[in-house]
Amino acid sequence: MTCPICEAHKNPEEILYENEFWIIRKANQNLEGYLYLEAKRHVEFWHQLTLEQFESYGKALHKGTEIVEGYHPEKMYMTAIAERVPHLHVHLIPRYAGQTPGIEHIAKATGPGFPKPM
């Protein structure tokens, strides 16, 4: 089986930031500032990471939050599900004024995405 996240990592145009163990990519869900923070190496579970990879995660997460904050959201959600795509990744999901808060927003963002503007 081919991993879509591993495949996406082969396209440098999709990568906004990377360090030794992590990649940040823009999510294609029609929500400005929505990012994926993904393990470079194909791992499926948090317990498969080394201490060095966890330490590096903190730096990558910090960079991701800086990028999201540049879009000036009202709130930012983080979630790690990894059910549909079994490659460890975290969703950094901004929520803007006028958008429904909470779980509904996360479900829409991680599911069908937001409609494209007319």
C-alpha cells in the first residue's frame, strides 16, 4: 500500500518547513492557514518516536503555530487522528470569526473541507 503522506513528501513545492524529523505542509481543505505537521519517517504511532524525534517535534510545532498565527485566526485547534491515513500527523486548524467553534469546525476541516469561494 502506498502512503499518501509519504508520497506528498516527494513534492518539495508542498513543503512549507522541515527539520530533521518533521515536515509542515499546507492542507488542501480550502481553509487558509490549515497545516499538517507530519513525521518525515513513516511511523503510525507516537510510541514509535525516539526521544530525539519528540524533542524535534516541539520545535516543528512551534514553527507551525507561528505560520498559523500569521493568518490571524480567532483560535487554533490541534488534533491527531491518523485513522484514514495511518502516518503520524497532526492537524493545525485555524478558526476565524464567524465560523462555528469546536468539534463541528474540526469535523468539517478534517472531513469534506470548506467550500471554495464563488
